Amino acid sequence: MNKIHIGALACCLVLTDLTQAALVWRPGEGWTNESSGESLAASDAKAALQLARNLEAKEDYKSALDAYRGIVRRWPLSTSAGEAQFKIGFMLEQRGEFGNAYKAYQKVVEKYPASQFFDLSIEREFAIGNLFLSGEPQRLWKIPLLPSMDKAVEVFNTVIKNAPYGVYAPQAYFKIGLAREKQRQWSDAIAAYNKLLDKYPGNDLAPAAQYQIGYAWYQASSQPDYDQSSAQKSIDAFQDFLTRFPRSEKADQARVYINELDSRRVQGAYNIALFYTKQKNYQAAIIYFNDVIQQGPNTALAAQAKAQIETIKNIQSGQSPGFKQPAAPGLTENSQATAAPPPAADRDRQPPVDANQGTPNHPPVL
């Protein structure tokens, strides 16, 4: 079969397909499906935008995505380009490609700031940040990867940069704090909450941010490898919270944490005093027993500490043959005094927290 025959056959096949599909070509308009009236090509951005909208309405998101991308590529300066770029992000969201959707929305912010879709793009970015914060995995070639708090922080920082005085900026700072708490990066979390308080002191989230500062230090105080002064920082933050927001619904819980931290500090000081007593380092033991008396003057441990000081004084004066470790009363039902070695930080005379005591699992209040 020669080339002429092959070409003729191909033309016949194309015409047959077009006839069966009821397609008609109109100069300046492109192919049109006569049965549905839908245009399959467009001569300008407005017509192309309507075609893409029609595909979106049919939930043909893949074809709609291609159509919106075609508009931005062919008519980047048209009045339709801003909407088309926004819809690229929205179509990617519908397909579960949240990382790419975030990038598409950011192009609206950067390339079409005068578009009516500027604020909507920031709103969608914030929503995507929340997805990552809640555990939505990142995707590489549609393959789910591990959830990333760093990605959530990146998105929220972008929201703040895009509109530092917008409605989502203080919320983004708060969400950054929560993301860093999930990573146990307490200092970074507290820094985010402090930025919210410094820049938006009258915002509705200010009470929650102050509370979370106390809670972040509270969590840090339970970590054995963390600076144990965080217990005092937690108490200070919760007391600031109660001073500034005494009618908050979280005020009672803040008082619970303060009492618990005070109890843990007293118990920790008592445990260290027992350790030094067993080591016959009576001078250090007396210092820590006095800490117990000062920190919890009305507790059972304070009474016991006074008795121990008297015992030590008798030993030092030769009136007692030796020290007998008592069964020390605890501050709570589950607390027991143990003569554990003091942390290294306590050698510098910082009242410790018993790292082995354990803390209840209280999730952050949003």
C-alpha cells in the first residue's frame, strides 16, 4: 500500500470518528461537540476558563487541571490567569497532592497579588498546614512519606510572611508552637507562642498561647536530660497566665499543674537530702532538708525533714549512734522517697525535680 492510500485511509478514520462524536469545526472557535454544546478548544482565555470550569464541574479533575495549566501557560497576563492558577492548586488538593497544591497557591500570592484569589490562596495554604500538622503524610510521586512537622512549620511561616497582619498570621504562630511541641522542641515552641503574644497581644489566641508556654515547660521538666529549671519556668508561666487571664476556662488546670510541680520539687529535694545523708555528707543533706521546709512548709515531708535535721545534729554532736533512714511520707499516694543520686545540675545548688517520678499524660488544650 503506497503513502497516498495510507494518508487517505487515515483521513477517513478521522472523519469517521468526528462524525460519530458529532464534532464540528468552526474557525476561531475550534471543535465543538454538537450533542453537548461543549467547546473542546478556545480562542481566548475567557473561553478556555469556561471549558476548564465545565471539566471541573464534572469532577474530571485531571482534565480540568490540564486545562487550567494551559490557560496560565498560554495567557499568563490575562484576567483569567489568577483564577486558573488558584484552580490548579484546588485541583491538586482534590487529587491529594497537598504539597504541590501549596506551591500552586503560593504562585497566586507571588504572581497575582491583585487577584481576588490572593486571600483565598492564603486560606488554602493555612488549611494545608493544618493537614500536615494533623499527620497528613508528604508525597513523592504520589507515594506517601512520613508526616513532617517541619513541612507544617514551613507552610505556616509562609502564611505569616504572605500576610503578617492577616487573620491567619497569629493562628499560624500558634500552630508552629504546637508542631514544635510534637517534636519535643520546647524552646522553639515557646518562642513561637511568645511571638504571638508580642505581636498580637489582644488576639483571641493570647490566653491559649500563654497557657501553652507553661505547658511546654511542664513537658520539658519531665525529661531526664533537660534543664530542670524548666519546672520553675513552667510555674512562672502558669502564674503569669492566671494573673493575666484569671477567668479563663483553663485556669483550674493551670493551678493543678502548679501544685503538681511544687510537689515534685519538694519530693525531689527530699530525695536528694536522703542521698547525701546516706553518703554522710550531712552539710549538703541539711541544705536540701531546709529546701524541703522552705518549698513545702505545710507538707508532711517538711515535718519529716525537720526530724531528719535534728537526727543529723545529734549524730554530729555524738548523741546518736548513726542515721536510720525513715519511711518518708509522700506528697501523693504514688510518690515514694528514694535515695537516688542527684543530677549533675544539683551540684550547683539548683533545686532538682525527680526525673523518675513520672507525669500524667495531659495533651495540649487547643
